[in-house]
Amino acid sequence: MPSPREGYVLHSYGPDRYVKHVVASVHTLRRHDPDRPVALFCPEHHRALLERRGLDAHFDVLEDLPREHRSIVGFKHHLHRFKAFERSLFVDADIIWCRNPDPLWRQFSAFPFTATGLQNADHFFGGPKGLGVVVDVLLGRRRRTLRRLGLTQLPRVQAGMIYAQDDACTREVDAAAASFLDRVGKTHFRSRLDEGRSEETCEWSIALAMSKLDLHVFPWLQGRNSPQLDYIDSLTDHDPDFKEVSYRLYTNRFVYSLRGISNTSLRNALLRGAESLPRAGEYMKVTPYALHFGWLHQKETFRDFTERTWGRLAEERTRPRQVTPQNPDSASAE
């Protein structure tokens, strides 16, 4: 039996739809891991909704998320405050689990703290997403950032899956990430708030913290051992409830990066073209531990799944239990 010291930690805030995402995600998790406990930190109105629908039983720990932590950096720069288990796996709610995560837990256990990602970030990470990245490259802004901060490497952190085992190490990561975010003006990184986003990102600041503290970044892309892969409709075959999932993972890193193109026709045309080139079009069919719905142009599939799952689970919890009338003859015979 898995140790009860291992458990999953999720959080939610904002409109009610976000706690529905949590319930749908945990529902898929329970297909593959029925034993490890799950903690949810959320505001009172989310908890009240869960209790009204009888769905609070999905969580072994259900605690308040203070107002000051109801943001991306408010939560993920303070993971030490929400480390509900000795070995905690912090996961985002926009994740669907596809297979037994036991092997993943065994791998994570080797590290005091780790997050999924890549050992080397591309130039778009934390920088401009358009042609402005060319200016950054030509002026060497990334190189200057690392030099100013006394670092030699910028990893790519995907903060949808973070593992924390060592309490002191987790506190160090939190403190360093917050410090780097405060120094954004001395870096080449762009604030999401300046791009019109409602929330600041935590990923480049956590990446810098892990680089400073010499912490391992758990490889995001590992073929059949990939902890999570981005859901892309043209790459993923699945039934409506995601009970059977097959993913086409291109082994060429550049070809796989084409998944970010939002226009489906253009994306598929480029992928077909890549398959005609030597080596570039090679791929494997895999089932990742989890599918992550991180791309905005792929969110609708997850929203539909969430609404169906929430409705079905809520109905099952509130539906009156059917009582079969006893046969009068058999009753009298007794």
C-alpha cells in the first residue's frame, strides 16, 4: 500500500467553474490512484458549493485558501504554507490523469524538490511571444540577465506539476522565486500584467530559483515516461470520458513544437509535411501519466468534459436511493 505520507495538493479560487475543474481532475485521478489522499485549498464559496452537491467527499483535506494567496504567485511562491503531506505533489486543476502514477512517485522520491520542465528554456520563455524575441536574442538580453543574477543556466519550468519533499528546500525555493520576481526590472523577462493578463506568471521565477539552488528539473518530455503532455486535439485519440488515451508524440523537438499553432488546418498541414521528411516526422504512440490543457485554443474540450463530469457526479450524490418494495408473500412467510 502507498504511504499516506504521499498526497496530491490542489487549489482553486475565482468563479465556481474552477472548483468544478478540480473535481473533474480528481475524478480521473481516482481511476488510477484510489489510495493517496488529496488536499484542496479553496475559498469558502467553493467549499460551500462542494458541500451542497455532496462532492466534498472527494477530498481528504479541505482547507481555506486565504485571500492573499488567491493568485498564481500568491499560491506557488508559498508552497511551504500548503504542503499538506510529507511528500506533496502540487498539480493544476486543468489536468486529466491517464494511467497509474506509482512509477512517477517513485522517481520523484529521489528529489527534495522538483518541477516538470526542460533543462534549457527557449527564448520565448518569459519573454516576448512575437517578433520581439529576435531583438532580445540580438541584444543578448537573456545572457545579461543570467550574468546579473550570477547564474549560468535558465531551465524551462512547467509549474502544473511540482513535487516537494524537503520542507527547508521548499521554503528556499519560495523565497528565491519571490525575490527574483521582485527584481523583474533587472531582467529580460516580461510581466504578464504588462501584456494585459490578469495574473502574473510564476514559472520563470521558479525556474531561476531552481537554477540558483542547483535543483533538478524533472524532464517534461520523456517519451513513454512523460509525466504530462499538452493536450492537442490532432495529436490525441480518446473516448469522451478519457478512459482510453493514445497520444502521437513526435520525437523531433521542433516538429513537436508545432503543436502550439492555434489554426488546426495549418498545424495539421505542417505536421503532414514534417512526416515526409527523413527522421523529422517520426513519432511514438504513448499514454502519458496526465494530459495538461494548458493551451488556450484547446481549453474547450476540457470545459466540456468538466461540465459533463460535474453534472453526472452531482446527480449521483443527490439522486434518492431506489428502494425495492418487499414481496408481501415472502414477508408473511418469514
